[in-house]
Amino acid sequence: MVYSSIAKSYFDEFPFRRRDKRKPSSGYFFLSHAHSDHTVGLKSMSSDPDPILVCSRETAAVIQFLHKIPKEKILEINSNQSLDFDDFIVHALDANHCVGSLMYVIESKNGSKEVFTGDFRFHNKMKEEFDLIQGAETLWVDFTYGKDPIFNFPTREEMISDIVTFILSSEKFPENSVWVAAYQIGKENLLKTLSKVFGVKLWAPDSKLRIYKEIGGEWDIFTSNETSKFHVESRRFVEDLHGVEDKKKMIMLNALRISPTGWALKLRDKRLDVHFFPYSDHCSFSEVHEFIKLVNPKKIIKI
């Protein structure tokens, strides 16, 4: 459980149904992004009159739609913005994970700091922020791929180039469709590039269409038109054909099925029908260890 002693606030934790176990709270709860594993318990917030949720504009749009959190219970903070809460200051930085994702630097009035990364992908631009991040008392860090050096995958830009080249060189394309595995939110850099390079909109389920419509802005890359050659669905659907109707299975078996995930480095030799690429929105092994070294915190908590 991530609880900041400086802010007296929870981060990506929403224990509204466990009031007897809840630590003293400032009344502010911070959300890094809208992936479902970070929003457990969030729906219960609407029945509690006091808490305020702090998150980015994009994340606010998603959780209002998915979790029916009233707008008046949300305080927006965006990348490269700071908010003064009287007893503490919170600085928000781009977490480079998915649309609207943030990492937070929590700073006390006497200058002590804590850093909560949420899910993130380290990139060179973050080094520009290291005066703000360095010397934290506590660092809660996304350690998804930090345990095994096998997960030293390439940059997302390199992987996007590899995926585009693979599609163009495939004997199955363009006669057959291309199916790309992705969560409801995420993999935006890859999906935007596919839309641009191939000059198409990508078919997506209604739920995904509605989410990106709520987010607004530059996300007019999806369509409900099933004749599109490019489709986006869940990993279970693309990899395992989970929920695929019988009449559609033959189409899927002939399709070019692509799963961009950091776990590809352990999965790609086990399947011949699905093409795995180590494209990840989390840090590689070397990136997360470089980040920890640069932050140089007194205490590290791996999340």
C-alpha cells in the first residue's frame, strides 16, 4: 500500500471500505493513470463525501466515464504542474506510460521529498527533471521488469519500426487483416504510428471508442467500421481467441496477430501463430536501474 507520510495521502490506493484500517488522511487521493489494476476500490469513492481525487485531465475523463466519479470530486493536475496543498506540494511529471499517466514528487515545506513513479517508462527527457527528483527520502518505483536482465528490450521507437517493417514484409498482408493486442488504454505511440503509416483508422471495440472520445484531442484514429484492415483488441482475444465467435475464428487464424508486450522476450519462442514484439510502456531492466541510480533515494520500495 502506497501511503505518503509527507502528504498523508494514498497513491493508487483507495481503501474507502476499510475505514477502520485507513491511516490519517489529508482527504486527497492521488491516481497515476486509469489502468484497472491501479483503480481498485475507486468506485466506492462516490459514496464518501470527503475525499478528493487528484489526477490528470485525461485520467479524469476516463474514470468519470468508467467509474462514474462526480466531476466535483476531482482535482486536475497535469504534467509539469505543481499544486500547493498548504502542508505539502505535489509536482506532476509525465510518466511516459499511457495517455494521461503521471509520476508524483511529494515535497514537504522543509524540503524533504518522496517520489511515486506509478507505472512509467524512463526516457532522456526525465533527466531534465532530476533536480526535482534527486535525493528523495523514499522512492516507490515501478519494478515490473526490474528483476531479470533478460528484459533489456529496445526502445519503443525501435520496436515500432520493427513492427511496421514486419507488417509490410508479411505474405499475409494486405490480403488478411492485422490484429494488435492492447489494453483499453495504452500503446498509443504504436497505434498512432500504424494509423499514420498505413493511412487507416483502426477498428476498436465500442468501449475503447467511447473512452478515447471522452479523452478527446488527437485520438481520432479509431473506427467502428469492421472493414478496416487494422483491428485493436485485448491480449486474450488476439493471443488466445478468447470470446471469438466460431464464424470469425477462421478469419482470425489467417490474420496477422501481433502482441506488443515486454513479456515477449519469454513468450515469442513458445507460439508460432502470434507474433510477439518486446514493445513496452514499462521500463526495461536497465532503464529502471538507471533511474534508481540517478534518483539515489534513501529508501526504495518496489511496486
